Amino acid sequence: MKNLFYSVCVVLGVTFLTLNNPVLAEAETKRVCIDVKDKDGKVAKDAKGNPKQSCKDVKQHKKLEGTAVPEKK
């Protein structure tokens, strides 16, 4: 009975610590598109005449707040 109680406490403690950790919080994703360039350095265009783009999803993390670093004299 003691072992069961201790194991449940450990599991709940680890779960609580990992769920409330701000560093492990989900990051927002942002879609970034860049124009594709050909060999000459000009923007490549598709059949409709629109510029071709290379798009990627990037994670955008929030900065953590902290205390200011004291300056040396």
C-alpha cells in the first residue's frame, strides 16, 4: 500500500512540474514565405505571372521575463 501511494505521488508530482513549466509551453507557429530567385537573381514567376514563393512554418517562442542584470561600476 505504501509503494502504491509513493508511486502515485511521484507520478502526480512529475506531471504537475512538466505541465506548469513555461519553457515547455507550446510555441506559436508563423508562416514565412520567401520569393524564389532564378540563376540571374531575378524573381521566378509561375504560369499565372505571380512570383513563386518558398514557404516554411517557423516556431515563434515568447521571451521569458526576468530581472535586470546589475551594471558594474
